Amino acid sequence: MKIVRADTIVASPTRNFVTLKVTTDDGTTGLGDATLNGRELAAAAYLQDHVAPLLIGKDPQRIEDTWQFLYRSGYWRRGPVTMAAIAAVDMALWDIKGKIAGLPVYQLLGGASRTGLRAYGHASGATLPELFDSIRTHLDRGYTAIRVQTAVPGITALYGVASQPQPSGERYDYEPGGRGSVPVEEDWDTDAYLRHVPGVFEAVRNEFGPALPLLHDAHHRLTPIQAAKLGKALEPYNLFWLEDCTPAENQDGLRLVRQHTVTPLAIGEVFNTVWDYQTLIREQLIDYVRASATHFGGITPLRKLVDYAAQYQIKSGFHGPTDVSPVGLAAQLHLGLAIHNFGIQEYMEHSSLTHTVFQSAATFVDGQLHPGDQPGLGVGIDEEAAAAFPYQRAYLPYSRLHDGTVHDW
Ligand code: EZ4
Ligand code: CO
């Protein structure tokens, strides 16, 4: 069997997605996701100009070998552009292998370890009543775990608060990657944030009781000692996890956080290889790995990461925002269903326009995601529909402190 085509499809139904379609000489096709929010064309060019020509004539069944070839032969290792491109190839080859075998990818990974994947949804509010309504809406939709993001007095535009008026004039609902020619500027005040957030969790606990799993994303904004302080302040409210409390480029910094708090920690949505996690896992400084298949080089290395993490009782909490396409989401649903150390799956529902381009067999029932039982990943692409939504320039926002200093977003 040989690969005869590798096409990169960039489409923007609601937001930009980069999809690789690999075709074999018997007409089998596989899809992979290389979407890199705000830098989509770099991943597309890497695939189209540098990777696709290397795939022609290769045996699509050699997944590990192809991964190693792309990772090592490029010489310039790692980085989100490289790893998103390799991820797309890896996913497409798993998709093809599943189709050849007539099995969903989770069966190739060892079969189901559970009936479905518990998902958490994103609730948010500019005020407490609005936040409570948002949590209730998610509970009504079946979610059994809720991420809570709140507006903060003294901060005008803050990550994760859907209804908050944005400098762009649009609502924040779907995702922060706004279309436009420049990144939108947001503001940040660490003290205001640290003062406000514990009270919000106290109010949520009082309203919804002690049992509902609650999560929170600090989105890389704190220093280790600030993160430690927040983790400690949130202990009475028993979080499922505190996410990305520091940027974590300095893995050693998490020792300090860990010494001070028993709030469980989840890190790594922007990480792209196991090396980004090495100290965090070996020293048991975190509880959940946040990588996505799309930004981590695909299913093959993500499997290795969770197997390494399993030895330290660390679980998965794969990144599932709308900037991971339905193909990328399917890849991690298959893996999450198969592994033993599944923790929880982030789920931001894709827009209905996105579903006109991607047809996914994945289901969300009673708070649980399932990738479905179609052979391969279970996602198709309507290329005609995709062509109707050409790329639109888009950037993630960035933050400045009130004195004008650029801050981590
Ligand atoms: O801001 O994926 O936990 N989820 C997140 C996401 C990220 C976006 C950036 O592209 O932090 O919403
Ligand atoms: Co996050």
C-alpha cells in the first residue's frame, strides 16, 4: 500500500482549521488535525511545502516509523508548528489503519477501558447570578463537571468570560481567537484576580453543594508563589483541578507550588513533547497532563506520555477547546477511551457551521463523550463546504498590565 496524495485543507467555518487529508493507492483516505490557533498558515505551509512531498510513495501502515522519520529527519525538533504538522500525519495514518482494519481507532489502541469519557464544560459569568445560570445551563445539558471562570472587578477584558464585552466589540462566547488584522489587547491585574477568585468559588460551593466537580483555568498568569497562594486559598472549595497556574516553561517552579498546596494541578495545553513534562511527571508535581493530540505530535506520542504519567498516578485531561478540530478531538477521544489513566476530557462544543464542514461520529450523552464505532477516527470532511469558508486572519488576544507592561495571556 502506498500514499498517493497528501492535501492540506484550510477552512474557516466560525474559526480557522488546518486539516491534512492523506489518500492511498486503493482510495482509502485519512484525516489529521494541524490547527494552531492564530498561526494556522505556518502549520499549513509546513505540511504542504515540507511534509506532503515526503509522504508520497510511503507505506501508510508504518505509523511509528513515519513519526520517527518526520521528527528526526527534520533536524529542527519540537515546537508547536512542527509538532502540529507531525500530529496531522500521525492522526491520518491511524485513521487509515482503522479503516483498513474495519475498526475504530480505540480498538487498535487496546479497546475501551470505560463506557465513555466524562467531559467538563466551560461555565462563566460577569456576575454571580450570570455564573450560576451558566453552571445550571451546563448541568441541564448533561455536564457532570464544570470549569468556572469569572469576571474580576478591576479587570476589563478577561480570558474565559463568555458574555464579557470585549475590546473588539464582540462577545467572547466561542473562543478567544478573534478574527482581525491585529491581536486584541486585554488587561490584567494579578492582585485583583487573587483577591476575587476564592470568594467566587465559595459562592459557587454554597449554591451547588460540595459534590459538583469544579475546575478553574489560571491561564499561565501567575508566578509560582502567587500560584501557591491561589491553590491554598482554593483548598476549602475542593477543586477537581487548578489549570496552568504558571506558564510552566520553568518546570522547577512547580516544586514551590506543590510544597504549599494540595489543590490538584493540571498543566500542559501548550506543551508539545514529553520533554516539556519530564520534571513535572518524574517529581509528581502535577496531577493531570493537558496536552492535546493536535499540538503534541499526534496519538502516538500522546499515548507514550500518558503511559509514562500512569507510573506516577498522573491522569489525562486532554485539551479540548474549539481550536482543536473535530478530527483532533476524535483522536484524543479514541485514546482517552482506551487508556487506563483517563482523568477527564475538556469539551467546548464546536459551532454548527463547523459541523457542516466536519461530520463526526462522536457523541455527547449524559455528560459523556464517545468517539463512536466507525472504522478509523470517525470524522469526515466535506471539501466543498470547506472551500466555501476560506482562511480569515485571526489572532489570539494578548495582555498588558495597567502600567502598559505586556503580561502572559
Ligand atoms: O485559551 O485553546 O483550557 N483551555 C484553554 C483554551 C486556550 C485556547 C488557545 O488557543 O485554555 O481556551
Ligand atoms: Co487552558
